[in-house]
Amino acid sequence: MTVPALIQPYMEVLGSDGDHVGILDHIENATEVRLAKDDPDAGGEYRFIPLTWIRYVGMKVHLNQPAEEAKAHWTTH
């Protein structure tokens, strides 16, 4: 289980393969985080991923799925 208090703005988000997914903007609500829209991979839009995708948080946020899979399933609001 991820402790949301460990998640900080501007942390890099990585897929389970170590590839870049985005830069964390902030925790949006109890179930998801928002990624920064100015990250080149975001295409100028805020992207949202569920907290359940986060495997662990160290110096960076690490997801439980590869970067391309995460990008294929992230959402916009």
C-alpha cells in the first residue's frame, strides 16, 4: 500500500520497466494523482493515474506496470 504522504509534487513517475511516464503535479483526490501537463509525454494535458498503480515511492514514484501500458490507460478530465 502506498502512503500518499510520501508522494510529493515534481517527483518523476516511472513505469515498472524504468521508463519515464511523467512528472507528478499533485494528489488529485483519494484515488488518483495528476501528472503535469507541461511534461513532453503529456501532450499539453493533465493526465491522471490511479493511486493503485503505484508500487512504491522512493526518490521517484514507481508504477506496477510498464510506462507504455500506463500511458495507454491514463485519463484526462
